[in-house]
Amino acid sequence: MKCRICNSSRLSLAIDLNAQPWANNFLKREEIGTESFYPLRVMHCADCKTVQLDHTVKKEIMFGNHTYLSGITKSLSDHFQKVAKSVDAVFFKNEKEKSALDIGSNDGTQLKHFQKLGYRVLGVESSTTIARIANDTGVETINAFFNFPLAQEINQTFKVINAAGVFFHLEELHSVTRGIKELLDSNGVFVVQFLYMKRIVENLAFDQIYHEHLLYYNLNTIDVLLNRHGLSMFDAYVSPIHGGSVIGFVTHAGRRSPTERLIKLRQREIEEDSNEFSTYQEFFKKIAEKKRITLDYLNAQKAKKKTIYGFGAPVKGNTMLNYFGTGTQYFDYLVEKNELRRGLYSPGMHIPIAIEKELKQLPDIYFVLAWNFKKEILKNNQHLLDKGIEFYFPVDPVETDE
């Protein structure tokens, strides 16, 4: 393969999580055992330093009718509200005509916060079901994959373009980036929100590697992509959302100078070898050790006849479950709030999903797969902690901002 960003052929295998099913392919009972498995390998580019998957599961398979809903989690909605208010206050408070485009807009949660601030909004969402949900709640949403041809059809500029949790998904990476350049107002701001690979390594959050995430960015690597298309990041901060995400602010090249905090974040990556191949080799060694520690814990609990449920059925959880080989020999259920996953089974490990409010019996232990919402989970379930139910976090994220 060639590098998805710089087209280099100098790629080396950094992490191999074995063949895994597409992690968002939750199964009906009759589909169990029919899922396809694909290589889940992370490659490192010696030229631009970007880490990326070497195998692409087609976007039509992964995103045509996915079941993830961003509005389910209060802390994520609160984060989106904070982003919208901040962008408005810093850049567009006194603008009369304000507009926002959200790429991969899901159920419209981010755009609703811009609507409340007086923005004309438009979403682009690939899932037919979820685009319908957004439209039904008053957020105009195009059911399509965003790319340059679609940008030409939209044919209007926006003060704000947002992409939250989608920029590392992109099979049509350069077409999408070109489309953003096309639709961004001359003084507009592109807000790119992405999992910070530096923090993934620090958290040992290897489960955030899965087939939907084709690329894994640090600040110095995403710059290579943006610069190729006449865009430039001028500010960024690290939010604790999802265990550590960059909220980056981008505009047309030459429009704004980089802030001091962005310069410091970039320099820290250099000082800590965050983009070097050796760092990812060491990361892979720690992943293998995490597997050993977790299996020891689970085996010890089952030897004590403890019942264990998975807390949440996030897509990333399936990377962990499949790499560890932990299925129904350990977990009776994965417990979810998301009604779209009612009656389904996890891909690969085939663990049944139960809806949280319908549980008839509680476990001794919740193995928290949705660990990125740790604070919210502990706050909402204090009554269960008081009953002696253990909440085990296989990943314990760093909570501080940078």
C-alpha cells in the first residue's frame, strides 16, 4: 500500500491486532457466525509519520446504516455545546449571517447547539436511519457521503464547518478535505475533532483502533494533510472527551498565525517522540501485556463464580473483546442504552446485548467498555456502587486537559 496522506511507499507494520470483524457490525441472531473478518494492522509512514490501517473496509459497508447515536450520552452533548458556544464567542459573535455545516452529523446533536445560537445549519450523514432521525427533529440533513462532488452540489459557503469523530474515518480523504476547502468561507473556521493518537498511546487505549478509524492523527501529522489542500491549523486544545481528543481550529492557509498553545503542543510531540516508529513498537508490547493482565483478572473473577456484564456496547469495545478472545465464557451480556441495538449480538464474540432499563438481574461486576465516559458512568451509577457492584475499567483515561 501507499500512505493515505503523502503517497509514500515507506510503510512499516507497527501494531497487529489480528483478523477482526468490522466492529460496528452488530448481529441478529440468525446472522451469528456469518460475519467477515479483516486484517486489523496499523502501519507507520517513515516520511510523514502518520499511522494508518493497511486494509480498508468499504465505507458503504461501515457507514451506510450504522447504529451509533451521539445524542445518547449527556457528556458528549455537553461537550458539543461547549464547542459551539466557544466557536461562536471567539469568532462569530457579532456576525449577522451565521452558518454551520457538520460532516458526519449523526442525529444532529452538534448542530442543535449551533441552531440555538442563531446559525443556519446543514448536516451530512451517511446513515439513512440516523439522517431521518435528524431531519425529524428539525436539523436539515443530507443523507450522503461527503466529498468534493457533493460540496460542488451544496454550492454555498459556511462560517463554520465541523467534523467531530469522522476525519479519521475517511476513505475519500483528499476529496473530503478538498470539499471542506471549497465550502469554507474566506474567514471561516473548520473545527476538526479527532482522537489524539498521543493520548491513545498514553492511555493504552488500543481499543480505539478499529476498521472505521483508517488514520490516527497527531498534530504534526494532520498538518501534512491540511497543508496539501491549502488549509492550516492555527489553534488547538486537548479535551478529555473520548479519553483525549484534539479540538483543532483550521482556516485557509495564510489567514491566521498559530497560537502559542498550538506551538507548545506540537513541540511536546517532538520532544516525546510521539510520531516515531519506536514509540508504536513499544505501544504494541504494552498492548500484549494488557491482554495478559485482563485475562488474569477475568479468570480470577469467574473462578469465584462472579457474574460479569459488559457496560456499554461501543464499537471500540469489540476490538478489545476480539483481541482478548473474551466472549460468553466471561460475559453474560453487554448492557446498552441505545435502543437501536436491542436484541443484537456483538460481532466476533457473539455476546447478547441487553437494554439497561430492562435488566431483570444485576451482575457482580460491570466490565466497562464505554470507559471514555468514566465520570458520567460513576456519577449515574453511585446507587449500584453502594450495593457493592464493582465497575472495572480496563482502560483508565487521563482526565486532564493540556
